Amino acid sequence: MTSSFSQRHGRPSARRAAAFVAALAGVLAACTGSVGVAGSVPTPSTAPASASPGASAVATTPPASESPSAAPSASPATTAVRVYLFQPDAAGGDAHLVPVTRTVPFTRAVATAAVRELLSGPAPDETGLLTMIPAGSQLLGITIDGSVATVDLTGTFESGGGSASMLGRLAQLVYTATQFPTVDAVRLRLDGRPVDSIGGEGVIVGAGVGRMAATGSLPPIFVDGPTWGGALPNPGRVTGLANVFEAQFTVQVLDSQGRVLAEAPVQATCGTGCWGTFDVTIPYRIASAQLGTLRVFDTSPKDGTPIDVRDYPVELTPAG
């Protein structure tokens, strides 16, 4: 899926900076199996009045494996969900998936909320991010059966684009719906009818598509947490998937001036032809809260130069 788009990193809006101070932590609970519901997301704190449901970096949603230290004592006013968009490569290579946090009015129908946010496309403050999903695609319903979510969309979802575009939009849908720990795969309906493939070239969707079937839309080092533009706590936990030589790569934290604050080697659970998970915690030193960069990269076995470099804007904060 070759991209000719140039990289653009925007600065956070006022509501993003304010919301960063409030730092929400969305946590995913169990699925009830009802239509449009994939578990509740207790939100420990409320977004400030200036934040809107379209804000992308109000908080960092932890990976699905994390649990809250304590549930809120009262119903929160907002719910944090993730959507998966495409970030163009700064070097002119393929665009790849990145997670973005959105806040919506409190709901227990979090799967429905997440997919609706995905279909709305990039928010104004998600500068440079892209979607492969055609404008006008609408959600007709979601049902949960066991660990499979059946998502019913309007037929617009498969309009336009070749196989690369179809694979990309399917990956966006699959990763967005499977962010919840009770959903492992997605089945697709269009205008109420089950479909086995989409697009003129017949991209297979079959009986269900899981995350590992959609890795073609991931960069070699895929950061699933923190989210793009979200908060990186101090010390910061970085999680995701990687498929790199000998499963080894490097993570760096850079300040607003591009200076390296911290660097750590990372060992994924698998590499050199297979996808492995990684989970690393990296402390950094900084005097004041600011927008920085989380950088991940591999090293060329030929000459030691950085390869597969990916930069993600993150909110940095001094250690507590």
C-alpha cells in the first residue's frame, strides 16, 4: 500500500493540553453479548469542559491486558475508546496503522461508539493521519456472539479503491473492534447481508478476521500503547507487536526540541519472520510537560544504520 503522502506532525490543541493534565485511563471490561456492546470502560476522571468527543489525545488508553487500580465511585461523564487510522511514513514508504484515543459521552456500548468514531474519519487535531474507509460509511449495528463481533455497515464501506485500500479499511475495522478483550475476530455484513469478500478483487473476509490476519497494515514495529498523541507517563510503558531481525529494536523518548531524553533496547517475543509482542518501561527526565516524540527503530544488520524508523507524538510529563 504505497503512499506518496508527506509526514506532518501537528501540535496539540488547547483542549488536548488541558486534557493531558487530567490524563484519563480507559479500561476495558467484559462483554455482555448484547447488540452494540462489548463491555464497559470505566473512566477514572472526567474530560474538561473544553474537550469534545472528537478530541484524539484526551488520554492514553492502556492495553487491554491492563486493569484499573480502582473503579470510579461514580459514573464517569466520558468514555475513552480507540480508533485505528493510518500514519504516512516520513521517508515516503507505506502508511501504517496507529491507535488514537477518542473520548465520547459515557456509554456501555463501547464497541458501537468506537466503530462510529472510526467511521467519522480523522479528527481536525489528528494532523496528517488518514483513513482508507470511504466517507459516508455508516454503522447499522453490532452483535457479539462468543468472541466474534458481527459488524453491519452500509455498502459504501466497499466502494472505491483496489485491494490495498480494501485490506487497509478492513484492518482499521478489525483492530478497532478487537481492542476489547472479549472480541477476537470480526465478521462483516453490508446492508444487512453477510459477505465473504469485499471489493472488485475479492478481498476475503470469510467467517471472521482477527488481528493476526491483518498484520499487513502494520509497520515492522507497531506501537499499540501509548496512542498517537496520547500521554506517555513517566516512567512510560510502551507495548505492541514487532517483526524485526532477531526480535531486537530500540525505543527512544525525545523532547520538544528533538533531543534524546532516554533510550532502551527492546526484545520482542519473536522476530525474523514472525510477530512477537513487546512490553518495556522507560523512565525519562524532563523539567516541564510538553509534546515530545516516541521513536522506535531497528538497526540494519549490514551497516548498523537505523531502519524502519517510526515517530509518534506523545505528551511528556516530569516524573512524579
